Amino acid sequence: MRLNRRRAGWSLAAALASAAVLTALWLNGGDGGEMTTKQPDTLTGTAPDDSPSGTGAMQAGEDSVAVTVDLSRTGPLLTNKFSDLSQWELGMDWLSEALAQSEDYMRTRYPFVRRVQLMSASGGSETRDLFVNPLDRQTLDDYDFSRLGTAVKHILRQGLKPSIATGNVPLKYSAEPTIGGFGVNVRPPDDDEVYYRYIRALAQYMVDRFGLDEVRTWTWRALVEYENVDWFDAGDPESTKQAYFKLYDYTVAALEEVIGAEHLHVGAHSMTNGPGYWDEREFIDHVAHGTNYYTGQTGTQLDFLSFSYYDVMPGQRSPEPYTLAANLELLRERALQNGLTELQYGVDEGRIASGPDSKELFPRSVATSYQSAYDARLFKEMHDIGLDYFAKWYVNTERVWSGVDGIDPVGTHLANLAYRMTGGKRVAVEAAEPVALSTNEVDGIAAYDEAARTARLLLYNFNEAPDGGAAEAVAIGFDRVRAAGDTVKVTQWIIDDEHANYWPQWQADLEAHGVAEDDFGSWSSHSWTIGSVASPRIQKLWYDRIEQYRALSRLEPLETTAIVEDGQLRLTARLAPQAVVLYEIEGIEPLD
């Protein structure tokens, strides 16, 4: 088990995370200046009275939360945080189903997806092991990498990149293979050289099929959740730790031989979101200063560290000390202590483990408005704490390929909206305390694209209680600005129970037809991949009404114009509980 987890020394992450709720996070681009954002004397709306914003327009004289945006105070660029798509088993979505899709499917529907993570892609079960005969122990080099190669081909055809998690160890490479909790062999190889040749041959196959230059753009990692006993177990914690060090060293050496160390992007994925079989930080010590099991030299190449992050259920966060910021800082602090200053950090799987009924979600998120507000808040927090990416499980109700039936849930809508913000410089946002309910969190993140003269503000009204919260009137002020023309164009996209969301109607239909939570079997009734988890009866109910749900889930922009007066642009809104709004304002410039 992990012992003596230190919490001193991560004050930056803690301070940024705590500041996100009620006070301004100021990213000043390094000038060291003190924040002096002007609060407007009053914020009265100039948007038309019938413009939707959450549940409706703010009423005249209504107490409101003041949100102030200052375009002149810029920070780092906002980046695409939801770039990765986790794939449990490549045969589920990236073989025959992918073949039938148009080449522009992903980039036109889900442009935020840039990489597909293929978990346990090279072994651990008869299906995953890449041999002509996975059970023939007399022949150890009858490699057949075509299944993985076909999945990679389809990924590349969509304009995406693969992230290949090698392992687990093929069945016939372990004398006594043992199937763990995730259905794969958890034992190390009997002969490390045999395993080395297997990984080397895999890399060479990919180079021969796709070209060296292409393969050098991919990402690799060794195993999934390396300190999780259900994924890898050599018999006891110490033996398992050393076995993983050896497996990682041999894997990296094999990849380096084919791809070249200077062109290889390789890392490791720890669990971290709970007590591990052994302390994951010791792996960081090993790659920095330990003896490499393959080369005999000091250290092993490492380019990124990733971990898993799951909240328990909607409204019940991962408990201390396993918060998102704390998990990240646990790894980053140890890396910095070891002189590893250039690593990337990500979450390779996660979000919410169970539904309100305490059953597992498939996939690991919900489709209520809670999820879009949760993800908007997550997008901001990731920029606050310096987390590079957070992988998603699936994008529509048919998992990946929607065909004529798939519908995008609110979390996918949010990822698409957040993607619109990438590339702009972050600008200061100050949000005052909520007015309607003290447990609401009204906040946002903003960016400015100087070349396009476009500002974007992602605003949310989040409450940790999934069915709680209250509507909040919000008065938005862009200070010290001017319009490039007579007016500015304002486009807004709204996600809440009444906008871009089929879930309330689906729940009403389930209730009307007497469908109970237990009718979903072992899965949570809040799972939204209906074709994967529901009984034939429930599926028929769903598909009979699919066009109604599609219409309800459609994310549509509302366009209007606004006038900048006296150097200020004023917008008003009333945000429903768990509502998210993206404002995109074209033709606006800072005065200084």
C-alpha cells in the first residue's frame, strides 16, 4: 500500500483550485502585475429579452452574480484538454465498424478527438495476444500483428493518432498465466528477451506498414495502471514492482531500437486514484536514477506520466487525498524532485464510476446536465493545475460510430464547445459569490483570439448536488473594450435540461412505461450507451423514439448583436441549475 503521502509542497495547485470558485484566477503572462480588474458600477442587459440563457432572460432589477472579463490581461494559450478517446478493446469499435465510416467522420463530428488510446493492445488474453496461435507454447515467434495494424489503419484514416498501451504479457510467455480482475494475464514474462523481441517485432511491423515517419508521431506506454494488482502481479508487492521496472525497461529498449530514442514518445499509466499494490512514485525514482534492467546504465526514457481519476458517483467526489489536483501533484512533485522537468501529465481513463443507483456506469459519465457543468468546471480546473489531457470513454449513444442512431450526450457537446476555445490566450475572469444559493458555483474560463478579434467565455452554474442547485442571474461585463465595427456579433450555445439535452425526456419515458432501475441489470440505469447496456425491451423504447431524442439533443447556436458603450460590453443571463453557456463574441478588441 501507499504510505505517508505528502501534502506539503503542492500549494500552487491547491491555491489555484480553491481560487476557482469565488475569486479571480489571474494568469498575467509573467509580468508580475497586481490584478486591478474594474468592477462596473451596474450591469444592465443589452441582449434581447427573449434570448435564452439557461432557462430565460434575467429580469429587470433582479439580484445577479457579477462576472467580469478583462481582455487586456492575457495568459497562456488554452489547449484541447479532451483530446483522447479511451478504447477498452480495439475489436469493439476499430475493426469492422470503423471500416464503414467516412474519412471525415471524426473531424466533422468530434474535432476535439485527436488520439485513440488502445488499452492492453498487445496481449494478455487469447483475443489480445498477437500470434497465429496464441496457445501454442512451442512456437513463441508466430507473430500476427495484423489485427492491431488494422485498428491503427482505421484510426489514421480518421486523421487521428494511436496511443498504444503495450501489454499485458501474452499467455504463452508466462509459465503460469493468471487472469486478473480485468480479464488479462497479470503475470510477468518468463523470458524477458523473448518479450523484448515481441515488442521489437511489433514496432517493426508498424514501421513496415505505415512508415517510420508516421510511427514516430505515435504515443506508447507500458501496461495500464501499473501498480494495480488487478492488472499486474508477480506474487508480492516488491516482486511486482521490480518486474514492472524490468518490463518497462525492456519495452522502451525494444521501441527505441526501431523508432529511435529521440523520436519515441513513451510513458507510463499509474492508478493513483486509491491505494496501490506498491508506491507508484518508486517507478519515477527508477526511471530517473535507477539501473536500467536492459542496458545496465542509469535511467530509462520517460516522456509522460498519466493516471486514472474517478469520482464515486454524481455528487460524491473522490475522497481526500485522491482529488484530481492532489493525484497530479503527487506524481509531478516526485518527478521534479528527480529532475524530470519536461514531462507531460494526463488522465488516461476516468470521470464518474457509478450512477446515483450505486451501479457501474457504462461509460463512466452521466447524460444529465450535471455532466456538462462538471466537465466545464473540469476544463477550467485542468488549465488551473496544469493537467494536459483527460481521456473520454465514448462520444455518443452508440459508443463511437453513430450511424443513423447515435446521439451526442451533454458531455460530448461540452467537449466540442471547449474545443472552440483552444488556441486563444486565456484572459482574466472574476466571478462574484452566487446570489440564489450559496452552494452554487458560478464561474467560467475565457479566451481571446487576437487575430480573429474574437472573445469566448465558457460560463457555468455548477452544484455538487446532481438534482440540487438553483438558477442564478448573471451579469457579464467585458471591460475596457471597443467594437471593430458598429456592433459585435454574439453567438451563444446553451446546455441545460431544456437545451441540447434528451435525457429528461428519456427519463420521463422510462417512468411512463414502468421501467425500473433494476431493469438495467448490473449496469446503472444512468448509463447512456443504450445499445450496449439495455435489454431488448428498453432498446425498443429508445429506438422507437430516437428522432424525438435527436431533436432534443441538438446543440444549436443563437446569434445576435450587441453594442459596446463607454468601453464596456454588457450581457445578462439566467443560468439554470447545472447550465453551461459558451459566448462567442466577434469583432471585439481590448482598448489597451
